[in-house]
Amino acid sequence: MRDSRTILKAESPHRHNLGSLLRHVHLTGPISRAALADRMGLNRSTIMALTSELASAGLVSEALPTDTGHPGRPSLVVRPRSDRVYVLAFDVAVDRLVAARVGLGGVVLDRGEAVRPRAGVDLDSVVAALAGLGRRVHVTAPPGSVCVGVGASYCGMIRRADGMVRFGPDMGWVDQAFGIELGRELGLGRPVSVGNEAHLGALAEHERGAGVGVQNLIYLHGDVGVGGGIIVGGKLLDGDAGYGCELGHMLVNPYDGRPCGCGSRGCLEAEAGERALLDAAHCSPSSIGRAAIRGVVDAADRGDPVARAALGRIGDWLGIGVANLINLFNPGLVVFGGMLREVYPGAAAQIRQRIGANVLAVSRERVRLAVSALGDDTTLIGAAELAFADLLERPLEVLAGLPA
């Protein structure tokens, strides 16, 4: 009789193959058994056994293609069961709160949003608002569907183990038990996985957005400040404790820099964030948020010289930061998301000028610049992918362990 270690070794490749196949279907959408066999390097009989097992569990469905266009017996098409399997995803930005039900395959099935006032340390109100939005999108799920995880994106430094916000400078959060409190308030019996918004944005763009197929990329996310995520060799670079890649706190102006919410001066986010742009455009100190940023961008598009100069100034500081990052990491792609998605078109010339002047020639040969393909949902989709992670690692075990 085999002992438990022998059984585990025998089962591990099978579990790995189940998770790998489900991940392919989740990320690519409908895909034929034949294509899965090619991608995974497995024979078709093994693929048939794996897809049958996942179909029996209600994770995928199989059907003949509607139009093959080729002679011979067609290969069955495998689809994610977006209607049956979903996660709850939450996105906490400085000015807004979002909750969504996201089906397997990355489909946003339902969502709700609320304004977040800039009111300092607001854990209780944020948790209450998110839980209310989350319960609403949860109860509208079809009968027989199942929630397999909960994920949240937060604009701060997150402790991976329990979703503690160690530091959120824009709203003054220090050691706030966000993940635990949101899980308790939701009352679904599922833990909440929490990640830094820019880290999750980088993963989302790598897996579903502008960076699909790019193994080395940098994602810059603008909210009030500037965050960042770095993908190296297809994996997120997150540091020893998960607090790495705070690109917004890279020092770019050490001598006469603007004060930063982190306590330093001259950080990238202090020189290129929301307040820097609005001040450069001579906006009122009371002007804040995306509407104010869009106002500057629109004015620049109409030819307003002050607005155009403001975008140019911000673009120059962004260019300095991006040049440093390209020299350090040699990415194939730099993606601008969040507020920077709106700022980039008017600042691109200055960013490219800095890259041309300050980046090593061999490192700038192939690098591309792009805006987020997922738009305002980049960090929300990243939170959903975080929530799906366990299911994609061990699908049958996760389904078996869900509370009734």
C-alpha cells in the first residue's frame, strides 16, 4: 500500500495539469481541445480526460464548433463556465469604490460603484460601503452558481498574509486590517485576498491587456499619486515582504522637490501626480480628482498654453522616472494606467524625449510605450485574478472546500 507521500507525488502532476488547463481556458476563452494539446504538450486523450473532469465539476463546458471551415472531425471547443463560477472583486481608489461579480474567463457580470470622500482614515466607511455593494452583486448571481474567491485592490502597501494595509499615504492609513474587516462584514465565509493596486494592474495588463505575450513590462498607475508594478520573466516582482516596486517613491528631484505624502520630497508621484499637474495648470487648490485632470487634458487638447505646458512639465518628470526604470529593468513595454492613461497622450513627446536622451541605446531599441488596454477596470480585473488564483492552482480541491 502506498503511503501518503507517494500518493501526493502521483497526484501532483494531475492536479498541475488540471490547473494549467483551466488557466488556459480562463485566460484565452473558448479554445479547442487540439489547441490545448499543442499548448500544454499533452496528447489528446489526456486533454480529453482533463476537460471531462473539469466539465463534471461545472468549471468548463464542451461543444462542437459552430463553423470549422475544415474537413474531418472537428475538435471540441472548451469554454469557461462564466455563468456558474465567479469571484467578487473590489477596487479601492482614492475617490471611488467598486465591487463586481466577475465570471470565470474574466467577464464582468455585474458591478456597483460609490464615491469615496477624501476623509482621512476611513476604514469603517470603506468596508461598509464595499460590503453593501458586494452583497448586492452576490445575491443577484443565478441559482446554482458559486463564488470561489474574493479579491480586493487597495491603493497602498499591503501585507500579503492577511490583507493588512501597512501604509496608505494618500488617505493616512497605517496598519489597518482591511482584508479581515471586509471579510467579516461581507459574511460569506470566504477570506479576502488583498493586493496593491498597481501590482494587480501590472498582472492584469500582462494577462489580459496591453502586455499579453510580453514577459518583461512596467506598469505605472496614476491615482492621486503614482504606483507601479513590474513583471520580470512573466512574474510579478514584489520584494521580500510584498512591498517592492513603489515606483512612485523613486527619488527624481532630491534638491528642491515637492513634498510627498510619504514624508520625503521629490518623489516621482510628488512631481508627476495629481496635485503637481493641477498646480502647474494654475487650478484652484479645491480642484481634485479625475474630473479636474480631464479638464486640464481637455484644455490642452483645445490648445490652451498653460494646460499644454503643465502636461509637458509632468511628462518631463515622468520621462525621468521611466528612463531610470528602462535602464534598470530593460522592459519590452511600459504601460500607463489610471490617471496616467489620460495624461499620457499630452505628455508623450516629453517622455519620449527623456527616453531618447537618458536611456542606453541598447535598452531603448525595442521598448514600446502604451496606455492600459483595460481602461478604468485594470485594477479591478487584477483583483479578480487574485481571487481566482487558488481555483486555478487546485480547482477540484477549492470547489470541494467551499462552505455551503
